[in-house]
Amino acid sequence: MTVTGRRAVLGAVLALISLPVVLVLIDAVSFRVANRSNGSLVSAGRTREYLLYVPPSYDRTKATPLVISMHGAGGWPVQQRDLSRWNQLADAAGAIVVYPSAAAGRGPRVWHVDDGPGLMRDVRFIADLIDTLEARYTIDPARIYANGISNGGGMTFVLSCTLSDRIAAFGTVAAAQTLPWSWCRDRRPAPLVAFHGTADPDIPYNGGASWLAPDSFPNVLAWTKNWSRRNGCAATPVDFRVAADVTRREYTGCAGGAAVVLYTLADGGHTWPGGERMPEWFVGRTSRSISATNIMWAFFRDHPLGRK
């Protein structure tokens, strides 16, 4: 083989060796582009990001509802958008949806739902986010709602205890509650609609520890009962079977009409009912019997801030 031929072969080999690296870089760039946020603001001296969706039907002359939807630990705004499918509902309902991002640090993005300094920074971020969007869009102050999954559900509880004067109603899916109930000092009734699977491998329905965290999570039924007491509801709930795998528990007679509703998904996993399917081997089964997003919206619509 000539010198030129050997050089050509060597070049081809080097190209093949470097090809996987190039593909990885392309994938990394593509992922970054597809999953980047489209807004940011400075809160408590830090730059915080969010993903905003304004439906084509938005009319600046009309007061528009705002839905705040929060990702779980290790997640990000685009993931929460695709998981929950709030954008599709926003198109039908004419609501603005924002997906805030937990602060990025050395580890994964996590909402600081513990009794540390990061907690109030996260609360301040959500308050500043509401201020920012109210300054740019015609947001209806009586129809601002918050929801989240897992760690984002824990942050939803925090907001119910810190921003109940601004957020009308709350929704949680497979919520990771890592603060004791006694931490919540706000006794204003806060409407809640929650969803939790009985086979959730991450946040056990009956409470206790999991591989996700060594700390013990509360029993879901007991936690919901505590929320009903906060809202001054009647002691005995009303149970109703919605589907073969779904039971609805509602606490009625609550102060200011601030109902508390829990949807229990039999054999349901750490998933968003009716949302994007996730690997069943990892998070468990996703119920297709109901849509958590649709049910949340109906609940939110019935609980504007003025009802409290």
C-alpha cells in the first residue's frame, strides 16, 4: 500500500473513532436546544429560568388565568410541559401556563422543600415570577393556580402556606411532602385537588421511606385529612368510584367553599394520570382512566380566589 493509501485508511479509521464523540456532542446540543427555557428573571440576586406558554387566543383586553406547573426533582420545565400536557389544555381554555425551573446547582434541579434558606428563595422566585407575568400580560389576579408532581408537589404545598393570598387553588400529583404538617402556619383555607397511586415506588401511598429518600413520607390519606382540617371541612369524606382503578374522595362543607379532593389510582405509579407515559419498569403504571390536567382545570375553574 502506498503512503497516500495508508494515510487515507488512517484518516478513515480516525474519523470512525471520533464519530461517536461527534454524535454525542450533536445529541447534547440538540437536547439543550429542545429543552431550554424561554424566560428568565433575577430573584433574590440569582438568575432563575422558566418556560412560558401563551396560547394563540390570548387577548390582552381580557383577564386571563395563569397556571404555574412545577417539575419534580431532577426534572426541568420542558419535561413537565410534555408530561402534564398543560399546553393543550391552555389552547382550549385560553389560559397562560408557566413552568418554572428549580435552581440549578451542583446536583439536579430540586425545589428546596426543607426548612433551609433555599425554601424562601424558591417562594420569592414564584412571587417574583407572578409579578413579572402580571406586568407583561393581563393576568386575572383571582385565577392564579399552582400544581406540581413529586418534589414539585411538595413545593405546591409550600406555596399554599406562603402565597395563599395570591394563588387561588392547588393541585398535586404523587406529591413528595418532606416538611411536617406543623410547618404550615397559614390557616387560610386553600382548595386542593390531589392524585396519588397506591403502587407509587417513590412516594409510598401508605407513607414511610423509599429508595428516593431516607426520610419517612406521610401517609397520603392522613395528609389529605390534615388539609381538610385546615380548611374546616366536614370530618367524614364522601367516596365515589370514578373508574375501575380510580376512587375520588372529597371533603365537603369546607370554609369558603375550599374543597379538598383526593383521587386514588389503584396500582398507579409515580406518574401523571392521563399524561405522557414514562418507563413502567422505573416509575410504575400510568392510569389512562382520567386526565389529572383536565380534572385540575375543572377544579381550579370552580375555585377563584374571591371564594375564600
